[in-house]
Amino acid sequence: MRNPQTGELKQIKDGFSWTTCIFWDWLGIPLFNRGLTGYAWFGVAFGLVSVFLTAGVGLVLGSLMFGIWLGSMANAEHEKVLLSRGWGYES
């Protein structure tokens, strides 16, 4: 994708995002990098809460399931964010 004002190029990958799946709750960093701030702030809150709670099976299972879901949709959502900010497909 290309930013029409600056000419900057970004390559958006298709499919599953392993980085987002694995590190989503680590301060939401991969989500902030993709401009998915709502999910990122949830990751920050989840990370802070999980520090104070003992890691129960439900917490770990919920984190795993949410991470898999985020990994499956993160790249497509990142593309939507860039399109809403004026980026376009390179021709």
C-alpha cells in the first residue's frame, strides 16, 4: 500500500499474524503498531489484570482463544485502518 502524500510504502501480509497472536497481551504492542488501538488497550488492561490474578485455566484459555482470533483478523483490520487514513493500493 502507498501513502499518496508521502509516497511511503507498506507491505500488508495476508492471512494469520503470529506476532499478534502470541504477543497481543504484552502491552498491546503489535496492535498499537497496526493502528488497532481499541484492541491494544484491551491487551494492556488484560496484561495488567493478569499480573494481579493467579493464572487460572480460564484466564489462560481465554487469552489463547482471543489471541488466535486476533491473529486471524489483525492483518485485514490493519489494511482497513490504512485505507481509512487515505492509503491506497500500489498500482
